[in-house]
Amino acid sequence: MEMRRAKAAPAQIPGNTALGTVGSTEVPRKRETAEYLADMILELRNLARSNQLFTVMVPLEYAYYEAFGVANRVEVPQSEIDRIRTLSKASEEFEPVPPTSA
């Protein structure tokens, strides 16, 4: 965890513009930062849980799941999205039209 902490921590806060610009290193940097945050939040959540601070634990649990979700997000390729849309349209063509009751 110390290694991740060193990688995820920004070198200089005033000059850190990685989150405000689109670049080739932005997505990996966000994921590494989110992974680091998830680890830290999990430690805090476990500390609150072990001391039965449930009102503190619950928001930390939500924050952990949010950070974990960002760190482990899967990018679906555009070609796969197009393929799924094509299959969806094709399946709609084969669906029978429900009978209307008069």
C-alpha cells in the first residue's frame, strides 16, 4: 500500500492539472488515485467498525464503493457497443406484435 501511496500522491499540488485536462495519462492516473483512495477509506472504515462507530462507518462504506467503482471501471470498446445495438435492433424486428384487444 505504501508503494501505491507514493505513486498516487501528486508531486506538486499547485501545478497538478492532471484532473483538469484530457491526456494520455489522465485515465490511468485517475484510476490509481481512486484505488489509493479506496484503500485509505477502507482502512478508515475498518477502524470505525472495530470501534463500533457505526454512524462514521456507513458513509465511509459508501465512499469506499464509489472509489472502488472508479478504480475498477471497465471501458467497453465502441465496436462492442455498436454490435450490441445492432443485435438489439435485430431482436426487435423478430418480436411479435402483441394483439390489441377491442
